[in-house]
Amino acid sequence: MTEPISQAAAGRSQRCPRWCTECRDCDTGPGSLRARMHRGRADTVHLYDEACLRVEAQVRVAFWDKSPDWIGTDPADLERPYVEVSVSSHSGLQLSLSPDQARHLAAALLHAAHAADTAIPNGTTR
């Protein structure tokens, strides 16, 4: 879904999806737009990294709107809007998940969270 540019969408391109809050063009030279990256509003989740340091994960919808010669350069699942997870740590981890993969990950996280909550009787560690 795209919408024409309007006063309310100032700063957005003419072909942005309604959910887009950030756009970036990928060019290979003058007049050769290859793709436009669209990103939605990020939700922030605080996590711990491998060194037990608190880091932020940004979770958002993203989409590469590609020129025809670039279509097929990514897995088919990522040729449509997908979920992007970026972790602000020295590793610079970034994950791209299809909507189905994101739902499966969310279900696995909920299952593990429930198991962690019930692992120790009465919520005590000792």
C-alpha cells in the first residue's frame, strides 16, 4: 500500500507505506535508485548481552522497496514487509524475520518466559 505525499507526510517519499516513519534510498550512482528502505516506529526492549550489560533492542517493521532488477536478491520471505530486530551492542546484531518467523519467535519467547517464571517454587532463588 502506498499513498501520495501530503502535508501530513512531509519528509516522506511519494511511495511510502502508511506505517513508514523513516526512509533511506540506496543508489549505485546518479539517477540509479535501486531500492528504498522503509522502516516503521521502533519499539525498544531492554536486554542483557553476553557480558551481562544492559543493551537495547529495537523491533520494527521494515521493507526494501526494490527496483525490478533487484527483486530476488533476498529470500522470498524478505521481499515483502518483514520484522527487523537490531541490538545496540558491540556485536551490532541485526535480525530480519518474516512475519511468520516473528510469530514463532514470540511464541517461543513466551513459552520460555513461562518456564522461567515457574522454574523455582515460590519465586525464591534459595
